Amino acid sequence: MTHTPKTIRLADYRAPDYLIHETHLHFELYDDHALVHAHLVLERNPQLDDSLPPLVLDGVKLELKHIALDDRVLGAGEYQVDEESLRLQPEKNSFTLDTTVRIEPQNNTELEGLYRSGGMFCTQCEAEGFRKITYYLDRPDVMSSFTTTLSADKQQYPVLLSNGNKIDEGEEGERHWASWEDPHKKPAYLFALVAGDLWCVEDSFTTMSGREVTLRMFVEPQNADKCQHGMDSLKKSMRWDEEVYGREYDLDIFMIVAVDDFNMGAMENKGLNIFNSSCVLAKPENSTDAAFQRIESIVAHEYFHNWSGNRVTCRDWFQLSLKEGFTVFRDAEFSADMNSRTVKRIEDVAYLRTHQFAEDAGPLAHPVRPAEYMEISNFYTLTIYEKGAEVVRMLHTLLGAELFRKGSDLYFERHDGQAVTCDDFVAAMESVSGRDLTRFKLWYSQAGTPVLQVSDSYDAEKQEYRLQVRQNCPPTPGQPVKEPMVIPLATGLLDAVTGEEVRGTQVLELTEASQEFIFTGIASQPLPSLLRGFSAPVRLEYAYSREQLAFLLAHDSDGFNRWEAGQQLAIQVFSEALTQQQNGQTPAFDPQLAQALSKVLADTQLDEALKAEIISLPSLAYLLELQTEADVANSHVVREALRLSLAQQLEQPLREIYQQLREQARATDYRPEAGQIGRRRLQNMTLSYLMLLEQDDILAACIAQFEQADNMTERMAALANLVNNPVREQAEQALAAFEQEFAVDPLVMDQWFSVQASSPLFSDTAQIRQLMQHPAFSIKNPNKVRAVLGAFSQHNLPQFHAADGSGYALLAEQVAVLDGLNPQISARMVNPLTRWQRYQPRQQQQMRAELEKLQQLPKISRDLFEVLEKSLG
Ligand code: TRP
Ligand code: ZN
């Protein structure tokens, strides 16, 4: 970047001056360069006037070799090229343009555009990567048909893929070529090609109308045995989208390719999804339950984009949540249907509250539909994805499942083949429901997390129960004042003595800053169960006593709210002890928490998965998120002390459960299905409590589990327990054995890196630096960077926030290196430093100093520039 980047505004949106009807691409791939020939059929946008403004095509880092307008080669004076564009003057309404550019995929470390990963060529075009491949109108509202021919060395690249159907192929000496045609018009961000020496796993799917679709997964040969789960997940997704949304797949072939170097999880290119190998490859001996579940949900997510994203796409990038929020909602519902609905919701809410709420409360806060950006890559955020999904979920709650389905049917029907806006989505929901959702749409334009303050009163004489609810939303950057939103508050009432439900779940609709809801015919003072299932992404404040929380934990009919009551009880007990610790006293823990958890462990009605969730304390990150000034060191000490105290009080039931579940695991063949996953989670959770007791037989059991388990879930949990307890010698032995066994598998080595980097006991900054010297580490591979630097800065909070500032310095120094290689990753990795205002004054200063140093980098990417500027204000 050589100048200050400019801000792009939603308010400035204009329809494109020209349309591209046809795109014919020819790629000649070589080891040290690629030639890209583009033949474009263009037309002046007929919806605009009939003047002929200059044609300005996007293009970045391209070397223009040839250019012809309507087959006439242009002279040097007939077009202008700068860093970001190619400009020329058309003479007719309809014309063709031919260009040839030379690019160097082998030197592309940004992993955007056409690049090499391992031995293959692949592409990543979303959001604005296509302009690094050829000159084009690189915006999602320009939709074109595509044909693509690729030619490459036959031996090195036997597999040549692009979107759609293969229509031709041939050989020429050492080289060969293949042509692909995509019958569906699409924006350039959905373009993809792949060339490599790949193994193919094939299956098929018969759609609801009886068409047979070929399914192919392409992986490097050594990964051929890690495809089954991804393929099964794909078939389940295809069936689910037919059954739940009535959506059928629309090509004869669907392909997935796994690549090792990838900036994000995966990409929904039409008919040719490209995946980060960590998000699609798995086998039980190498992958944890969490990896199996992540794969199931990401395969589904990308597949679901075929309708929510591809058939109906975004008009502009401000509408990103139109496809991402909706698709995350769809994949979450899919996962809920395939596994335990309650556990899935618990996991998602815990994640949202810890990370999205923090984003929404910090300097990078933005609405679900942002009004402006400098670099769109910075807006693939938790707000766009997770909060966007919550907004769609609220529509589903407000309309009910049936109307919501009618609304989605109408949306797909109305807008098939179009590039549309979030307003169009809501308009379809309005049409089918007859509701005016104008005020609801504030969820798209207002940033920040609303706070709900709830109080209540009971009138015994009138048998009336009243809930008073106030909402207010804190200011966020650029939005000092907020309007009241439409908030669905799912509420039930419990009999305060028996725990029976006196009123089942009812969705109260908040629309005003302050409102009262009256329940009549209530015979005695009830206990409210509020925000059931987390019916809105808000912070709820109601003055529950610890007794009431313990009561809800024992009796609520809403599984999510049972868990939530346990979390709130734990937070109260923790907070009291934290204050004691901060005042120099020894923290003491209210025994009510242990008592409540011991009832949970003894409850024969509760399944293991939910038990595991309930006995997990809120994460350190979440406990810090709740504090006005985050006290990392004391919070860590107190949380660990609380865990030890629980382990001591619950030792007997924990031991019994662990032994029983470990026995059961030994006797059962591993399968990554919900029931087993829940049991393993409880098993490993009990083990992590027991290890705190520092007893020899428990250590022996942990080592035995590590050595004998036939699956990575049990092994990795045992390894993490060794690494996170004061048994360094045993931890190092286990790590060495593990490394020896798995050195050849980069995905397993990522786990090996991350378990060490995440441990405050095991890894200080010196240890992190050592990990980065390991031969399996590479700063150019985003998975490795996330496994070491990401794990360190997000999971190893005590060391990242070390008093001498060394954690901050390490991260900033590596961000500077990354920025020269891969700006998308540098701008993401710097994130933990951007929340400097949350910490104690000394830490604030240290963090700021690192950010300011980064701002002084002689060359800085637009991505990092924007994040730094917003964070430093
Ligand atoms: N659309 C992708 C998804 O399914 C996101 C994505 C993949 C992406 N790779 C990317 C976004 C690179 C920006 C840059 O969510
Ligand atoms: Zn997506």
C-alpha cells in the first residue's frame, strides 16, 4: 500500500456501468508463471442511460501482455493501467474484450487469487481475489456465464478442475488440457480452478426429483483414508436441504478439494468447493470429536451456500451477512438435527457471548450490515457470521417455523439468479407474514449488544405476575445513540416450590425501551425462566439469587436454561472469590455450586453431553469479558482454585464417572456420533478435574489413556491434561512420543503445536519462540500460525498478558512479519491486541505501544492499516 486507503460506503452504491454476459478463460499453468487469457462479452448496463462511460476493470498485480477491443489490438494510448485498474473507452453498447496477463502463482503468499499450495494450483476469489487473476468487473452484482480451459504438465498435474461440467479435454505432448462450462451465471468471487496430482474419492447422490449427482472429493494421495466423514456429511447435507428447505442440487457433479494452505475454513465456489484440509479430512486415530463435528458443519455450510449465496447472491459486500448469517443459521440447525440440539445451542451461545459480544463492545464493532469499510476481508467477522445468524434465528422465532419456511421459499423464488440485499430477505418474510418488520431491521443497522434489565412483582390478591423489561444498547463507534429494537424474549414460569411449569414457553415481543408484561391466573409467586434457548443476542440482567439459580439448574424444563443457570451460579461464586483475591484475602467459594453440580452428576435423567456442559466452568475468556477492567492474572488464579475446590468436593462421583466411561470407551468401537461424543466429553471433563488433585493413580490413569486409546479424542484430552498440570517430565515424554508417531501428518502436528501453545503452565513466550523454530512450523501456513500464535494469544491468556509485556511484543513482531506475506492473516492475528482498552493501565500502555510500532511499519497492508486505525482511534 502506497497511500492511505479510501473508505467504501454503502450509501455510494451504484449499479455497474457495464455487464459481462460471457466470460471465457484460458489458463496456461507453468512452474514459474501462468498466462491468463480472458475473452469477455460486455454490454452497457441497459438499466442505465445510453451514454458510454469509460470501462474501468479491476486488476491487481497483473502484467498486461495483450489487449484487444472487438478483436482490434489496442495501442498504448488507448487504455490506462494503474495499480488497481485498467481503463478504456468503449465505442459501442455491446463489445468484446480480450486480455492476456502474466501472473506468478508460485510467489503468491497472500493465498488470494491463483496460488500454489503444496504441489497444486488453486484459487481463492472471495471477496476480491478474482482481480488478482485477470482484469474484470470484480463485484458480486456482475454475474456472467463462465467457460474455463486449463492447460498444464500432464505428469505433475493430472487433475484439472473448474466450475460446472467438463465439456472437453485433450493432450499436446507433455501437456494436457481440460475445458469446463458452468451453466449457472455467477459473480467472479465464485470462480475456482484446481490443478494437481490428486486422489479422487467418488460417491453419488440421488436428488428428490430422481437426478443422480456425482460426488467427488479430491485430496493428496496420503489423505485418501480421511474422506469418508466429509463425504457422509455432504450426503446428509444434501438430503437435509431438500427436506427442511425444499432445495435441490442443480448440477450433475459436486466436487470438494482439500488444500493445506488456506486463509479461512472453506469456500463455496459453484460446484467446486475448496476446503482448508483441516475442515474436511478426518479419521478417528488422527482427529478429535470436535474436528469431526466441525467438518460436518462446514461441509454443510458450504453446500448450503449453493442456494443461500450462489443461486441468490449478494448485491454488494455490505450485504455479506445476507448469505453468511443465513447460511450459519442453516448449518446450525442442520447440526442440531444431526446431534444434540441443546448441546449445539450451548456451544454456539458460549462462543457468541465470549467472542462476538467482545467484538461488539470494542473498537472494531460494526453492524450486521456495515455502512462502510476499507478492506472487505476484515469484515468476515463474528458479527457478520454469528450475530447475523442470530438475527435470522430471531426472524424464525418471531414468525414460527412454518411461516419462516414460506418466507425462505418466496425469497429463493423471487430472487433466483439475482444479486440482492438484506432488505430483500426481510421483505420476503414480510410478504408471507403480513408483518411490518421495519423496526426489526434495526438489527441490521445498529451495532452493539442490547442489555435487558428485567424485574418482576407478584400480586397474590389479583393472582397477577408482572415482568418489567427495559432495554438499552450501549454506544458503539459512530453510533452514540440507539433506538429500541424488536427483541423476542422467550419466557416460561416455574412454580417456585415444586419446580413444575406453570406457564410454558411464550415469546414476549419487546419493541419499546420499557415495557410490562402481565400474566394472570398465577396462583403463587413463580420463578421466571427468561430468554429460553437464548432467544435473542442480548445481555440479560435479572437479580437471581444463588438459591434460585440452583433451583432452575435442577428443575427448568428448558435444557439450555438449566445450563445457563449453572453458568450464572458459577459466575456469582467466582466473582465473589475474585473480589476477595483482589483485596488480598484468600478466596472462599460458596459450597452451593458444588452441591448443585453434585446433584447434576447424580441425575440419571440427564444425558452425559449435557452433564459435561453443565460441569464446565465458564471459560477464562468469558469471565474476563464480563469484567469492566479485565484482571487476567487474578481471574486465572481464582478460576483454577475454584476448579480444584470442585474437584475436591466432587472427587467420589468424578472418579466413578471417569472409570465407568473410560471402561465403556475401551469396550466400544469409536464412532463420531452424538451419544459417544457426549460420553467422551464427560469422561475427559471429569479427568481434567481429577488431575488437579495431583494423585498418583489418577496420573497413571491419564497416562494409560494417552498410551492405550485408539482415538484422538481420548489421546488428545490425556495429552492436554499432562501438559496443563505440573508433571512436566511426563508431559514431555508424551509430547515426544506423539511427535514421533504423527510427524508426517501436518493436521495432527497442528494439534500438537496448539496443545502446548495454549498451556499457561507449559508455554511462556520463550517456549512459543521454540515452537516456531520447529521444522513442522511455517509462518506461511495459516493453520500453523493459528496453532501456535493464535492458540497462544487466545487460549494462553496468563502468558500472553505476562506482566513484562513479552507476550504482546512477540505477537506484534510476528504480525509485522505476517503482514509482508499474508495481510488477511496479519489483520486477524493482531486482533487480541486491539482490545487494549479492556485491560489494566500498564497493560494498556504496553499493548498500545506495540500497535503504534506496527503503525510505523514502512510498508503496511490495507487490511492491517484499517484494524490499527480503528483500534487506536
Ligand atoms: N464464503 C466463505 C464461507 O463459507 C468464506 C471464505 C473462505 C473467505 N475463504 C475466504 C472469505 C477468504 C474471505 C477470504 O464462509
Ligand atoms: Zn459462508
